[in-house]
Amino acid sequence: MQHQSIQAMGNDVRVLVVEDDVEAAAYIVKGLRESGHVVDHAADGDDGLNLAMSGQFDVLVIDRMLPKQDGLSVVSSLRDEGRTTPVLFLSALGDVEDRVSGLRAGGDDYLTKPFAFAELLARIEVLVRRASPGEAQQTKMQVGGLEMDLLSRKVMRDGQDIDLQPREFRLLEYLMKHAGQVVTRTMLLENVWEYHFDPQTNVIDVHVSRLRAKIDKNFETPLLHTVRGAGYTLRGPE
Amino acid sequence: MYLALFLASSSALLGYLYWNTAGFLTRQSEATVQAETIALVNQLDDGCRAALVLAVITKARDPRQNLYLLEDTNGEKLGGNLDAWPDVAAAEDGWISFEYGRRTVEGEVEIHEAQAVATRLPDNMRLLVGQDIEERRRLEAQITNALAWAVGAMIVLGIVGGAIISRNVVARIDDINRTAKDIMGGELSRRIPVSGAGDEIDQLAENLNDMLDQIERLMSGMRQVTDNIAHDLRSPLNRLRNRLEVTLMKPASQEEYAEALERSISEADELLGTFNALLLIARAEAGAARDGMAWVDLSALAQDAAELYEPVADEAGLTFDVDIEPALEYRGHRELLAQTIANLLDNAIKHAGGDAGGSTIRLSVKSRGMLGAEVIVADNGPGVAIDDRERVLGRFVRLEQSRNTPGSGLGLSLVSAVTRLHGGDLRLEDNRPGLRVVISLARRARRRPSDIAAE
């Protein structure tokens, strides 16, 4: 149920998982296959780099600590060779400093272990979409009847102006950029608020419901949906 | 090696001493003799031979005076206090060393050493001016003797003293080595003995001891953290396990299984959250997060946190007052400070009010000038009794009155750990009614440089 949006994408996403922990790897590979992805697995840095070099993957999921060659150096080598395949780091090292070093080495996203599988899926989907061609810098976005102008910073739905606070605007902007995809609470917290910790109360839910009240309340079809066990998704009527 | 160096330098010093004392005497007496000679020869130039003879005779009469002898070509004595011309050839430097008989006051004759310069004068005369150097010789001998003793004593003292000092140093280094081995062997509480002399070895020992103290403190801190984590995670893990076991015990429908699994997952998530919070506290307490310290815009940070919680407070029907002094910078850990303020706001929102209506929470950040900055979060809820104030900072402490609100009991522990990491001071005060949490961040706040320039 919670994986529907990825399955709805239709075309297969090819994922390479580089992870040395056998059980963790088995769990990730199984989960991704069941979500309809084509998955390859490498158990150490050297194999991972060789496979990744073939360029046949849409996204790489790489553990930071690997035998033979650590994840950071695998990604650095890939980037030096001009490969731009998006990389999602998995790591037990979750400090801001570790995160920064991962992103600096050429990673596109960073997920700290332990993580919820829904979180991994959502992030993979976002990375794949980001890498797909034809996504030039937009100044206008549209989902259903909802329009956002990034230059004039105006939001309208079905011709009606919607007045948003700056943070609500950023929240909606992120949701619209990833329309049709599941975005998790952690992703929102990281990208809209730039926080990397978990607030105890579900503050994100409150912000989202405020936003929902502004963009959905007076309209017939809701655009902002809650995905149970995962997060939120913004999508137009089917 | 050191002994040789010591001897060479002390020999040089003694040589200099000798040259300055004995050498000085010699040079002075030589100069006197030469001056006398010139003075006498000048007599001849001025007047005549009689004046010279008179001068020689006059000078020679004084027993303390130098030695004089004036002769004509035939070897006949014209004046002076020497009986005969010494039959010794002059040395290369023109000095004649000879011995002569000196009459003492008692009328006896002593053989004394002397040194003189001979000068050939016109009219076939020759003049000998000299000096009795017996005294000087004796003095020189005494000085040489004294110096020789000094050298001897120095060598002996140097060897003995050096041996004692090096034995002492080696013994103390042995102490340090022995202590290090004991500590490596597991006796972590051992410390290097300090002699109390306050020298370099003592300073080394004290520094090493301080280092060992610090390591031991950190280790026992870590041990306590692991003990706590083990203890605190055991019961929820047990709960989780029991739930799963009970679910398995009786047959159930698909939906019931799914529900039990989902509850277990959310329980596991809570456990992980607790675990992460504990690790974060441990890291803050161990000071490991110091690497992440940088200048942080405290005002913006607080503003962001306020903005994050404003809708939550609104939802809970609270009035949220925010009073943040702009452009305050502080050297600290951005993430941890943000989480600290978030935790405090979270607490305040949970505990505010109670009595119907008029519930307020308040966040203020203000500069204390040179003293740093102050972050205050206050609510008007039931507050915390004075007796409990220290206790609520501990891990997993939840007061009876808040049993029913969600929370792990770790929020204030993190606040306390982060405050300490930043060298700050955390106070829980009575807000009459309610709780007022004051974090005083010491000394490291500053105004943004651009603002200072603008003033």
C-alpha cells in the first residue's frame, strides 16, 4: 500500500546496492525488488565501483563503511571518472560532520542507519526523478489546479490567490517539486527546515495540516495526501 | 660527554682568571720597569751625567724601590743598589732574569729572584733597571696552586654531582616507566609520584597525571553511559518481545497480525529514537561534539525553532510570545543548540496551561553583554517543585504529573548536556506559575561583525 507511488512509475528503476552486511543487504534488495525495482548487489567497495562504472544503474545505494574500499572513495572515484549517477549514502555515522563529508565526496543524499524502509524508498525515488532528463530550472510549477510562480512567489488554485507564509511557501515548493512522489517527514525537516534531528512531537504534521487547510480546504479534490507509515504526497487528480 | 663539556668550560674560566690575576701582576711590573728606564734615560737627555747618577743613587736608597745599577765601561759602579752586573745573557725579549743577594733589615743576605732590562747609554755607560720578583713569584705560585686545587675539586665535584643528579633523574624516569607499565597492566588508578621539587620532571609527571585523570574521567563517564543505556533499553525491548510472543500464542486473523506487527514497528521506532537521544547526550557529555563548533547565528536559530513550533503552540491553544534580540552570534554546535531550544519549546508546549484559558509560553534570547547570552523558555503550567528540579535533568526522569503526556524523559537531559558542552549554566526557576528554564551561555556570544561596523 505504501509503495504504490513507486510502482505507479511503470518503468523499472535499476538500483545498485553496495553493502557488506549480508542481512542488511538481503533486506534492502528484497524490499526494493518487491517494490518493482531491478536490483544488483555488491558486497565490497571494489566490486561496487566496477559495477557502478558500467553505468547501467539509475541510482546507487552505497554503505559508507565497506571492505577493500570505503564508500567515500568509491564515490570520489566515480565522480572523478565523470559518472553522475545519483548516490544515496547509507551510514551508521549520523553526525552533521559525517553527513557533510559524504555529500562533499559526491553523494546526493545521506541516510543514517537504522532507517525505515519507506524512507529509503522515498529517497531513491526522489533521486531517480531528479536525475531524469528534461528537468530544467522551472519558474512555474503546476499540480492539478494548483500553480506556483517561483519568481513572483505567488500561489493560485483554480484562479484563486492563496496567501502563504514564507515557510509554507518553501514547504509547498518542495512538495510540488516532488509531486507524485512520497516525501517523508524527515525529508521535509531536512530540506525545508534544514534540521537533522527528530523533534519529539510531530511538528511537521502540524505544518502540513496548516498548508493543507490553505490549499485543499475550499476545493473539491484534495491534492495533498497522507501516505500512511511513510509521509506525504502531493498529486493531481488521476 | 657532559662531564667533558663541563671541564672544558670550567678550564676556560680558570684560565681567564689566571691570565687576569697573575698575568696582570707580570704585565704591571714590566710596565713599571720600562717606565723607570725611560724616566732615568730622560734625565741624561735633560742635563748631564751627574743628574742621572744622582737620580739612580736617590732612587736606589729606598729599600722598597726597584733594583738599579749604573756602570761605566770599565765595569765600575756609578750608583745603584745592586753589587754587580749579573753575568746572565738577556733573553730574546730583552729581559734578564737573575738572582741577587738582598740584605734584609736584620743584615742577613737572602737570595732573591729578579728581572731587569739593560740599557746602553752614551758615554759608554750602561743602566740596569730591574725588579725583585720574589714576591710576585710567590703570589703566582699561590694563585696557580689555588687554581689547581679548584680544578681538582671541580673535577671531583663534577663527577660525583653528575653521578648523583643522573642517578636521581634515571630513578625518576624509571618511576614514570613503572607507573606506565602498571597502568597498561590494568591498574588505572595509579599515578606517577611527584617529588615536590617543582622541576621539569615534576612538571612532566603532573601533566601526565592530569592526562590520566582526564582519561579516567572520560572512561568512567562512558562506562556509566553504557550501563544506563543497557539498563534503559532492556525493559522496552522486553515489552516488545513479550508483545510479539503473546501475539504468536493464539491463532489470530490476518488483520490482527498486521496490527500487532505495526504496533511493534512503532515501538521499535520509539526505541531507536530513545537510543539516538541517549547517544547524542553521551556525545555531548563526552565533549566529542566539540569538532562541530562554529559561529552560529543564535538569533536566527532561535527564530527558526520558534517558527517551527509556532503552529504546534497555536494548535494547542497557547499564546506564544517570542522576544529575540537580533544578530546575536555564539560559538557553538548548531544542531545541538537547535535541538536544545526545540526540546525546551516542546516541553513548554506539553506542560503549559493546565487551568483553562490564558496559557502562555515564551521564548526569549538576549545578550548579557560581555557575559554572553541567555536563552529563556518559560511556560505557565504546573512548574516543577524545587525538590524535583535537580532530578528532572537526569535521564528518563518523568514526574508523576506528566506520566500521561508522551515523551521519553530525555529532553532535559540533552538540554543539560548541551549546556555543559558549551560551558553554560542551566537553571530551572519558578515562573509563578510555571517553569522558567534559563540557559546562560558564557562569554562566547558576539554581535555580528557587520552590525558592529554599521553602528
